[in-house]
Amino acid sequence: MFDSLWVEILFGTMGGLGMFLFGMKLMSEGLQKSAGEGLKSIIEKFTSNRFIGTLVGTAVTVVIQSSSATTVMVVGFVNAGLMNLMQALSVVFGANIGTTITAQMIAFKVTALAMPCIGIGVVLAMFSSNSKLKYYGEIMLGFGLLFFGMETMTKSFVPLREMQGFVDMFVFFGKNPIIACIAGAVLTMIVQSSSATVGITIALASTGILDFTAAAALVMGENIGTTITANIAAIGANRTAKQAALGHFLFNFIGVCYMLILLPFLVHFVDAVTPGAVDFIAADGSKPNIARHIANIHTTFNIINTIVFLPFLPLIAKLCERIIKPEDNTLTKMLRLDANMLKTPSIAVAQAKKEVVNMSKISLEMLSLARESYNAKSSKLTDIKIMEFKLDQYEKEFNEFLSQLSRQNISASTAKTIDELTHVIQNLEKLGDNADNIARFTDKLIRKEMEFSDEADREIKYMFDVVERFAVATIAHYGTDEDIKEIDLNDEELVDSLRKKFKNNHMHRLNEGKCNINSGLIFVDIVNNLEKAADHVYNIAQVMVFSKEKGLKTS
């Protein structure tokens, strides 16, 4: 009988926790997909001020229902150079407040809505053709599973009231808050979700086997344990990202240390302001009011901690900088994107677009150098080779990142954007290859001391003018909201006609003996590569126009 009871408790806890975590994941992903790229613009635009940054961190975490996701996202932003340490820490402070909303939702006891939400959510998520409705279905399904999992855990803990060993352990936690705090921290490190461990704490307390003081101490520890996620995410990131993760830990750890000293006063304060007697025991042996008290102490702790630490944010940043010193011989990746961003696909895509702009600058510079090399008859092959290596590295890292991103739970619009990004970076890399080829042919022209006729030279220079004009106009508009009509797509057709015309002219010059065969072959190679370069620019322009007009033909 005892064994079967343990199996029932174990399976009920595992199943309830599984539904809770899966529900959190579904709800968070649905909220992120419905919010789209707006999250990124909010974080980027409104974090220059530490107080506004804190509000942003709170709001974003309320939206995506995960402080871990917010802090990991911030670590990714810092690693990508989008945020400095002060901005990152202010958002993290806010995230700690935002994550308490989950506990507040649990405490409102809306379990009766769990089943209807699951039913409606499944219908919307599985059978709706509208993407927005699908996202709302995921949110509702996640919401329902979260509360159904919570109810399952609570019921599975009820038999523990009859087991004296467990009762004694939780009484011990109430008398030894530091031990309870450590237990809460360890449990959260294992589960990797403070919302889940706070949910477990509420479930245990609601059965009547955990008193308010012990629950408060466990919640304190859970606030320390949740920082492990950001610190794991910072492994392999740059120095500033590691400092941001450390700042998150210090903020929570120091806050818990002084709050444990003031715990009796904090418990008394929350008990006084929260409706309902915390120790009221219902006929079934449960404590119906304690969930609200635990949720309130969770929120109160994080609000007080933020108010206390926010004025000292610069000092915390300096402390993190002193603890984590600059690293020597750090290999810098070309792409300022990392796996941490994959948890928020809409933001990852938005940042990837910016990285494409950085990549395009290398392609344009290679084309410009190739032209300069030809005009001055001065070899720039070494410089262009270095740039080509960078461009190849960009493409390799981009393909790896986008491949990982495409395997996430992403929306249809995000999947389409990934396809467009892949198309653009492939063409940018090929444009760089064309510039490299032209530089090699120019270098050969110089080394062999060969020359073109004046007419051939003018033709090459004119074709260069058109191709570079087309490339600069197109790529300068990529990633902006400027009028796409400023790009003259007819330039690609002009380059095609110039290639045919100039090759015919070249044949006439050969027949007339105005140029020799060897230099003529180089002339044709340069013309062909210029024409191919224009084709790749045109392909990029097509993606841009198609994105805006949803209807341009593909080549």
C-alpha cells in the first residue's frame, strides 16, 4: 500500500510538473509569436534609461511569461553588441518583477478555466488556418495545461500530510529559513524554471504541509536558482555578456541575503496586506489563502529588491567588470549572433537582418576595391582575399545560425523571412566571389604587363560604373523602410545588354587586330563577372521588392 501510494505521488508530481512546464513553454512561444518583432524594437529603443529599462524588462517578461527567456535574450543582445552592461542589468531587474505575474495567476485559482482553455486552444491551434488564431490557440492551450498541471501536482501532494517524515522536514524548513532557501535554489537549478518551483511551493503549501515562513524562504532561494539559466547561456559568450549574467546572480543573491535577515518583518507585512488569514484551514485540510500570500511575497521581494538596487546599478556594473576581467586571445566570430537568441525567433530574425547589412558592406567594399584596382592598375588582390575570407566566414556562420533557427517552433512569416535571408546571404557571398575574380584577372593583367585598347578600357570602366551604382543603391536600402522604388531594376537589363554589346565589340577588335587574344580573354572574363555580379544584386533586389509587394517574379 505504501509503495503504491509513493508511485501515485511520484507519477502525479511528474505528470503535473510536466504539464505545467509544457504549458509554460506553449504559452510563452505563442505570446512571443503573436508579439513578433515588436519585442526587439521595444527593448532596443527604451533601455537607454535604467528606470525605463526596468519597466521594459518587466513588460517583456509579462508578455513572454519567462524571466529566463528575457535574461537569456538580454545576454544574447549584449553578446551581439546591442546593449551595454548597464542597459542589460536594468532589463534583468525588471524581468525579476515580471516573472512574479505567473505566481499571481496561479494564486487567483482559475483552475476551473483550465479545461475550457485546453479545449478551445486545441481547436484553434490545430484547425485554424489563420496564423494569429493559431498563436492564440497555443496561448490558451498553454494556459490551460499550466493550471491543469498545477491542480494535478496539488492533488498528488495531499497524501504527504499523513507522512510524518515529510511534515517534520517542512517544519524544519520553517525553523531554518537558510536551509529552505538553499533547497529552493537547488530545486530551481534542476528544474530550470522559477515559475515551476514557485508553483510547486504553492502546491505544497496549499495542501497544508508547508507553512508561510518556510514557503517564503523557499521562494527566496528560487530567485537565486533562476539565475543559473542566464549564467549557462553566457558560457562561450563575450566578456560583457558574462558580466550581465553575473550581475543577475549578484542582484538576486545579495537581495536574498538581506531579505532573509528581514524575513519575519516581510512575512508579517505581506500577511497584513493580503486578504484572508494565511493559516486558515478548510474542511478538506487545505490552506485556501496561502497561495495569494506566497504570490504576494514573491512580488514584494522583487519590487523591494529592485527599488533598493536600482540607484546602485553603476556600482553593480563596476563590480561585475572587476570580477570578470578581459580575456586574452579571444577568437571573435564574424557574426554577432549566438544560440541564446534562438529562444526568441522573432528577435533573432530581426537581428539577423542587421547582420546581413554588415555582411553586405564587405561585399560592396570588395566590389569597390576591385574597381579601384582596375582603374589604377594596382593589385588589391591581398586585401580582397582577406575580405573574401571574412565573407565566407559570415556565410558559414549565418547558414549554421539560420539552420538552427528554422528548427525552432517558428511562425510562417518567420520561416519566410529565414528563406529570404538565406537567399540574400548566398547572393552577397557570390557577389564577393565575382569581385575576387575580377581582382585576380586585374592582377594577372598587371603581372603579364598586358593592356586593353582605349575603347575596351572605357567599356570596362562604364560597366563597372553601372554595376556599382546598382549594387550600392540596392544594398543601401536593404533592412530599411525607405522607398524601394528608388532602386532602378533596369540597371540589371542594362548590364546584360552591355555584356552582349561589349563582347561583340571585342570580337570586332580582335578581327581588326586592335587587341590580342590573351588580353581579350581577360576582358571577356571581367565582363562576364561584372554581369554575374549584377545578377546577384538583382536577386537581392527581388527579395526586397517581393517582401514589400508580395508579387515579384523570381529569376
